[in-house]
Amino acid sequence: MQKLSCIACGKKFEIGENRVVCECGGLLDVIQPIEELKKLDLKKVFDERLGSCELPNASGVWRYRELLFDTKKIISRYEGNTRLYPSEKLSAELGVELFFKHEGENPTGSFKDRGMTTALTIGYAAGCQNFVCASTGNTSASLASYCSVGSLNGIVIIPNGKIALGKLSQALAFGAKVLQIDGNFDVAMELVNKLGEKFDPESPTDSVYVLNSVNPFRIEGQKTIIFEILQQLNWNAPDWIILPAGNLGNTSAFGKAISEAFKLGLIERKPRIAAVQAVGANPFFKYFDNGWEKFEAMKNPETIATAIKIGNPQSFLRARRAIEETNGVVLEVSENEIMDAKATIDAAGIGCEPASACSLAGIRQLAKNGVIQKNERVVGILTGHLLKDPDATINYHAGELAGIDSARANQPQQIEASVKAFLATIK
Ligand code: F0G
């Protein structure tokens, strides 16, 4: 049986004790019973479930439920099952074997759905009715959808005017209560943490249950991005897995999944994680760069990749462990590198939102400076869908983003409605 353990004081809790954080305020980990799990032929179990049309096996999260936790009723939108695209053109250009794992293909268009189904399922099982998150947009869209599916109250707290249009429209359309604050994500997160402190495990119906990635069950769900990649590669670990990093929940989940898969013998070696931040929102990069000497939150993070515009990431300790355990690296990329990488992924016919493009921007840097070596197998995670942030895309192609050179701009052409004018455009 899985247990919860505090990463700060080590105190243990049962899963059924309805804890989101420890009494001391520390974050919790779900501890997997590795020795018990080793007795199962997990690869066979997971492979046999592929192709199922029914829940839970049809979900790319719950398919791996032995490595998550036990539960009865799940709240699911058949999430996961996202594609792993080989990228031949970029592979040739960069001299590596490159794949993109497109998490924007989840039901609400981002990887958040994987952690939402697991954390919401636990909160629901605990008897909670009210669910809250702070968000730069995608978590709010996901929470809103899953709360509606489960007939539960979804409440999202977002920075006023600072989240991408597609995400705001989802939260409203799915019917969540949308609360805007005058302050950035970090301020919203602080408020949610205070609400979390008031959570009473003894009377869950009167409390609000926190669905940010401080919640350990979010991390468990997001581990399945790694399990699914490994299964898609026939359980051969890639050399590198590269992802954008904001609040650092996903980086933490990736480290935990890789360590567990390795301990369980599902893979023979650990892929290295590269976590990529935007230059203007880079507290984790600075922490890595100063040899883990000192973590300092940033006051006014700024980046066009609004999903990761975060100055005080909650999971920095868990994420540090992920980097250390996988011999990983943390890097920073400029606004121009992000938008150029996005335009490249978009023009390849795959597409993603700005934050996701940090993956390719990071791969380019690491391949250039030889950290990623020739012919290594690399998986870049695309965390969100192209349609999440139409403003960023349109303004890029119009050449209207300050400081961005729009080198790959594709502008609409105005023509007269005649065959002659049409033919002139394809000469
Ligand atoms: N990419 C996208 C598209 C995101 O929405 C986020 C986080 C990240 C990357 C970074 O992941 O926080 O686990 O390091 N979005 C959160 C939100 C903060 O509220 O939607 P992380």
C-alpha cells in the first residue's frame, strides 16, 4: 500500500487521512511500495491494457494505476494517450534522434489533465465538494472541466488580464467560478496556500481542496507522461527528456517517475532531465547555477510564455531532487529563442503554446554546446496546445512582439477575389 511522507519532517500519513500538505507545512510525497510492485509483471499488465476502449484502462493515466494509488470511483476524461511524434527534419538538423511528446493533445489541451484526474479523484473520495487552484491558465481550464464532469464546485484564482485567451475562455465555458486578482500567479498561489492551511481533514465538505501541484496526487498523475513515453518506446529509455519548468510540479513528477521505473526494473538506465526556464522567470535556473547554494524567489517574473511566468515555484525542493537523481540540468532560454522554437514547431505542423517551445529552445542550446551528444535520443515535451494562446501566435506573425525578431513570420496577404490575383500568389 502507498503512504504519504513529508519531504521536510519525514512524518508519515495514510492516503485516507485526506492530507494535501503536512502539519508542518511541508510538501508530501506518495511513497510507492517498490518491493511489492516488483512482484508484478508490470510491462505485461500495461501492454495488455493498450487499445482498451473502456475506463479505467482506456485512460493513459489510470492504465498505470498500480504505480499511482488505489481508488474506487475515478473522475476521468480518458486523458493521456498523447502522441509521440518523431521529428525527422529537426533530428537531421540537430544531429540527434528527436521526438515530441504532445501533451497538448489531452482533453483540455495541456498535461494538467493527467494530474487533475488523480487529485480530483482523491479529493472526491475524501468527500470534498469545493476545489480550488491558482493558475497561469492551464490548471484552471483543467480544473473547470473535471469539476463539471464530476458535478463538483470548481473555483479558480487567476492573475487579472495576464492569462492567455484560450485558457480563460475554457475556464469560463466549463463553468468554474473565475476569481481574478490584482497580482501575479505567485500572489494567487499564496492565497491558495492559506486556503489550504484551513483545510480540515475531519470535515471535508466545508473545506476547499487544493488542486495545485503542491498536492502530491497531482504529481502521481503527471508521472504517467513518463510511463507512457517509455511504453511508446517499447521500454527503452531515451537519453534525455526536456521540459519547460514553472511551478516545478512536472519536473518533480518526471524525476519521481524515472526513479520508480528504474527501481522497478522497467528501464535499464535513467534518462537525464533538462528543465528549461525563461530568462525572465528563472529562479530555479539560478538555484541550479549557484550549485544549489541558495534558492531565491523572484519578485516580478516576466515572459511571453505566460504559463511559466512564476517567480516562487512551490516544488523547488522536489524538482531539485529530480535533477539530482537523473544527473539532469537546468537552463534558461531567451524570449527570442522561445518564439523562434515555437514558430519552428508550429511550422512543422505540430504546434504548441509559447511555454512548450522552451523544450526545443533548450534542446537547441544543449545540442549546440555538446551537452546533448550526437545521435542521442531526445524527447521534448510539448505541454500545451497551439490554440491556447492565439495572441502570441498572431502577434508573432504580424511582427508585433517587442524584442522578438519574427524571423519565421507568415503573414496573411490581401488579394482581389479573382483567379488572376490568386495565380499571381503561387508563382
Ligand atoms: N507548460 C505549460 C503549458 C504550463 O501550463 C505549465 C504550468 C508549465 C509548462 C510548467 O509546469 O508548473 O509543473 O513546472 N502551468 C501552471 C498553470 C502553473 O497554472 O496552468 P510546472
